[in-house]
Amino acid sequence: MLQEIIIRVLVGGMAVSAFAILGDILKPKSFAGLFGAAPSIALATLLLTISKEGHAYTAIEGRSMGLGAIAFFLYAWVVTRAMITARWSALRVTVAAIFVWCVCAIALWRVLLK
């Protein structure tokens, strides 16, 4: 168990660092945060899942991550539109829009994976 945690920290840290460097090289600089977060953690998780659970289980996890990313894109679009057009506060928009993410993620899961 401890060895797995150490591997997760090392692989995740290296992946985050690599993506942060990539984001720092690309323009605009706002990409640095985007590349430093989700993709690197997802890749580290998938690599560890392959070694522990095998390819079939990892494929299911990868599809689930993809559907979650689609739901998150819709969430981000709703947040952006609401903040620009309705001029709501960030807290109000993000709390309201989290339900959009949940509904979209559950609907995609039920339709495509169940």
C-alpha cells in the first residue's frame, strides 16, 4: 500500500511537472494551469490502473474520464455564459452549474456505459 502511494506521488508529480512545462512553453500562459492539472493526473491514474487492474478495466476508466471531461466542458461553458451574460457572482454560478455537470455526467454514463 505504501509503495503504491509513493509510485502515485512520483508518477503524478512527474506528469504534472511535464504538463506544466508544456503549458509554460505554449502561449497564452493561461494554458499552464490547464495542462498542469487534469491531463497529468488522468495519465498517472491510468498508468497505475493498467499495472494493477489490467487493460480491460483501464479502458472502462478511460471512457469514464472522457465522459466526465465532456460533462466538465458543458459545465465550463455554462459558467462562462452565465458570468458574461447574467453577471452573476462566481460562487453563485459555480454552485448552480455543478448540477449541470452532475446531470450531464450521469446522463452520459446511463446512455453510453450502462
